[in-house]
Amino acid sequence: QVQLVESGGGLVQPGGSLRLSCAASGNIFSIEAMGWYRQAPGNERELVATFTAVGSANYADSAKGRFTISKDNAKNTIWLQMNTLKPEDTAVYYCRAYVNGITSWGRGTQVTVAS
């Protein structure tokens, strides 16, 4: 069994920061393209930031300049540093990765940006 477990969500005021983490565990033979997606109520799940199969980082336009994705390959862990948060960033944030050739998702962590 492979698990992706997110943490770090919460309630933050506009302009504030949060740091999300996602750790993959289990019988992992290969893992690539770890990334972050989010889904707000009534909206489709969308890309926030992800590493490609070759290790470069891609960001959604809404995340560029405010969010930074980072990783520790040895720990199968990624982070998402989110700065200058806006109310429209409110969503459930999900971790996704290709683990052993299969797309795997975490259960998500809620991020709420409100004053």
C-alpha cells in the first residue's frame, strides 16, 4: 500500500503564509512528478504546482511569484510554501504523484484564507 499524506493546512488571514507538506510512504519502487492540486467548492480540481518527470517545477499562473514547491527525494516528500495568500486560494489542497506507475492522490488538507 502506498499513501500520500498532506499536512499544514489551516485558517490564515489574507496576506499570510502557510507551508504544506506531503509525504509518500509504503512500498515505493518509483515515484515521480509529485505535485499539488487544489479544489474549491463548486470548482474542478486544478493544478497549483508540480515537479515534472525530469524534476523541473511548473506553476499555475495563479501561483507564480507567491508559491514555491520544493522536495526532498530521499524522503519522498514535497512542500508548498504559500505566501501572500488571498481569499481565492481557499480550497482543499491535494498531493498527487505517480507511484509505481500509478497516479496516487492524498486525502487533502483544507486551506482557508479569511479575515
